[in-house]
Amino acid sequence: MLDEKSLIHKKEQPLFIFSIVVSVLAVILLFVSIIGISIVFGLALVTLIGHAVSMAYIRLNGIQLSTRQFGELYNRVTALSKRFGIEEIPEVYILESGGALNAFASRIFGLFGKNIVVLYSDIVELVGAGCEDELDFVIAHELAHVKRNHVVKRLLTFLAMWIPFLGEAYSRACEYTADRMAVACTEKPEKAVRALTVFSAGKHLFRDVNKEEYLNQYNEKKGFFISLTELLSTHPAIPRRIFEIESQAGESTVVLKKKSKAGVIAIVISTILAGAFSIWTVYSLIDEVMNFTEEFSAPGELTPLMEAVINGDTDEVTRLLEEGADPNEQEPEVGATALIIAADNDQTEAARILLENGADPNLADPYGYTPLMSAVFMENKEMVELLLDAGADPHLENDEGMTAITYAEDFEYTELLEMMNQH
């Protein structure tokens, strides 16, 4: 059994924990608005459906390995899985890919499905070219992803993966870990290096690659966009992976230089842009919530009298009425009256003053909702009694065919129902 803990790349765990924290904060932030909730569920649904469809395509068209289908290769997968301590052997498929050299690990139905490893046919053909050990490294690399549950972890942190550099940095750390575990599993670092050169030079030319020259070539490449490309890549550059493997085995012949200055500049510039975008996003969400609240929690253009009623300023209500304010004026957008607003806001004393100054207790809004209905909604017994005493009709119907009495019945407000039936 491998000592997994010692093989984990030093940046993988910290980046995973940070990504989890960021994802949780992102969910909390997005859930403060209807649009945010839609974004979360929309992204999750699109991701799940896209993943499920791609996995279904592979399972329908790929060739699944078994003891009777590419049995020798299947046995190699089984043996490598046992070295990793993987009890349930993943489903392994060979898939033609138009000459692409690749392999990947995934999981059917995300968090709850079975692990799956896909080997592109051109990679598998390495066996026929006498490169069994190189293929073992490729398979072991993907099994390492399975062992570390990288697919599940990326699903759990998928919101953090949208943040520039963070998702890519975590992905690169996972790739380094998988390389380290694969080398420890196969115990042939030189074959691992050869396998990686296949991804650069192809399945025929990789044998002729001058490794030292290739690594030195990496050192010579400088500049902002070189560094930026590395930072935005989900996989480390092949020379960097080769260097890490050789360093792990103590066989490094060329020391790779870090592109620090350009990298720092790239991070700073992109972080500023990402920060500005995040601030704009947060501001937009908050603004959306405020607009939503203002639009649906209160009437539109309120008169001074209506404002005074909402604020419970009875002295101002009295003053405005004495100066000639119309108690039956309707707000232009929603059509509410000052008396309806009083009932909506439990302003019983303001309602008493309005009724004493000519407010019509039966004047409804354009949808047929009366002050009495609002009082029933608020279960305000004092307001209901006040309106009934002023002549409010509990039998008036709104556009939905409901009355104050039927609302009281639906809400099971027994006491209010008795009060209205007595009138």
C-alpha cells in the first residue's frame, strides 16, 4: 500500500480548503437574491446534465475493458488499482479520439455514481509499440485521481473554480499529486518521463526527444503571456511535470527556473480585474435585491398622507387632513388608499383618524381588495372591529371572488369570522 499522505503535493490541501470556504461564501452571497439562487441552480443543473450526457456517450460508444475484452490491459488496471488500495475497480473504457493523446478520470452522475477511467485509443496503442510501462504510468495517474476523489472535490468546489487562478491552481496541484502517486505506484520514474513526452511529441517521435534540451527550452521562454498561460492552465506545463518527477526521484539534470516576475505581474493584474468584477457582481446583486424589495414590498408613488400613515405619525395625518388632503385618494401605480395602507401596516390609530375624516371603508383597490381584507390578512382584531363599526362590508368580493369572510375561513381566524358574521 502506498504512503498516500507523503505523496500529496504541498499545495493541494490548502487550495482545496480555501476553495471550499470560497464556495460556501459564494453560495451564501448568491442566495441573497432570486437571481443568485437561479445562478447557483442553473450552473449546477447545466454542469450535471452536461456531465451526464458526456458520460452516457462514452458508455454507449467506448469499449469497456473486462476479462473478456482487452483482458491483459484490464488485468493491468486491476493490479494497479490494488496497489492504490482501490477496492471497487473503476469502469475503464477505450475511446477513439481522432488522434488525440489523452486519458482522464471522471465519475458517473457526479457525487453518487461509479468511478470511470477513459483511455484514448492512441494512448493504448503504446502497448503495441512496446511501451507497457509508459501506459502503466498513464493509467496509474488517472487511478490516483480516483483514489484522491479529485472529481468529487472539484464538484464540491465548482463555484470557486470560476475565480481566476484559484480553480486552475487547485487543478495543477491535483495533477502534481497524481504524477507523484503514479510514479510511486509504478516505481519507474524514467518511464513516467517518457510517457509525458508522448503528450508533447506524439506516440512515434517521443523516443527521439532530447529531454535536457526540452527542459532548457522551458527556461528560455519568458514574458507576461507565457506566465499568464501557465497560471490559467489546469495542467502544469509538461517540462514542469518532468522536472517534478525527476526531483522526486533525485534524478534531475536540469533545474527549471520559476517565471516569478512575470507571474507576479500576471497575478496582480488579473486579481485586480477579478476583484473589480466581484465587487461589481456583489453590488449588482445587492441593487437587484433592493429594487426587488422596493418594487414588491411597498406601493409606488405615495402621497404625503400615505407616508404619514406608514410612519404612524398621527399628528401629521391630522394636520394633512385638516389642510384638505383627500383620504380617499388612490396611489397611481397600485391603487391603494391611505386606509388600505393603514390596514396593511397595522396603523389602527391612523385608520381611526382617516375614518373620522371621511375615508370610505369599502373603497377597494383596482383588484378589489378592501381595507377590511387587509385587516384580516394582518389578523388585526382591533382594525377589523374599527372598520366594521365604520360600515365596512365583509361580503364584498375581489377579482378572485374572495371576501373578507372567506379569507378568514381559509386562514381559520375564528374570532375574526365571528366578528364579521355578527355584523
